[in-house]
Amino acid sequence: MGINGKLARWREANLLSEAQIEDILTFERTRGGNNFFRGLLWVGSFAIIVGLLSIIAANWALIPPYVKVGGHLVINAGLALGVYVFDKQGRKLAREFCLVGLWGLTLTLIGLVGQVFHLNGSVELALMLWSVLVTPPMLIYGKTRISLLPWLGSFTAGIA
């Protein structure tokens, strides 16, 4: 039953006046909540991203090393810029998700550089470098559990 049906039932039961019903309808019209299409947009975007990542993964050996590292650096720079811009705009959730993306992709960048340049190093050194690189932005911009809990877990694992 939609909102109009519920309001009609409540009007018949004398729970709401005509003025209250008009106020409720006006509020619901201006709220702009169409969650079904917003959810559909997120699912579609996720499917496109997974498809692109699958194409990249299938052709990974054919991609030149400078494209791999350069593309990864561009993505990390874009996420860092997103953290900064969203923080200035006061968009907390977007800032936190960009920060978590930067946190995770910094580790994959370290692994990619090791793969491309055939570096010999230990996992401990990679985790320590990761902690050193991501700690400043996490402490400066991380203000919720969305970003601070993953960072805290990785930081404690890195120093243990």
C-alpha cells in the first residue's frame, strides 16, 4: 500500500486532519527519494566496473609496465584529490570511501611496483612502507569508523 492509501485510511480513522495530510504529501514530494532507481544506478555502475576490471585482468600480461604503474598512480592521485575535495565540501561519506580506497590501493601499488621492477623485498617491509604512507592521510582526514578501523587493523598488523 502506497502513501496515498495509508493517508486515506488514517483520514477515515480521524487520525490526521486535511492540513496534516497536505503537509505530509508536500514533504514527500519535495524529499526527492527514489531509492529504487538510485539502487539500480549503483548496481549498474558496479557491474560496469567489474566488467572493466575483468577485461584488464584478462589482458594483464599484454599491458606495458609503464601503463600499469602510471594508471595506478593516476587512480591513487584521483582518490587523494577526492579525499581533499570532499573534505572541503563537507561530504563526509564520500571522503571516507575515497580514503578507504586510497588506503587499499596504496598497498596494491606497492605490490605492483615490486612486480613490475622485480624487486626483492619482504612482506614485512611492504607492510611497514604501507603504514608509513597511509598513516598521515588517515590521521588527518579519517574521522569515522569507516576509515579508521581498517587503518587501525592494518597498522597494528604491520607493526606486530
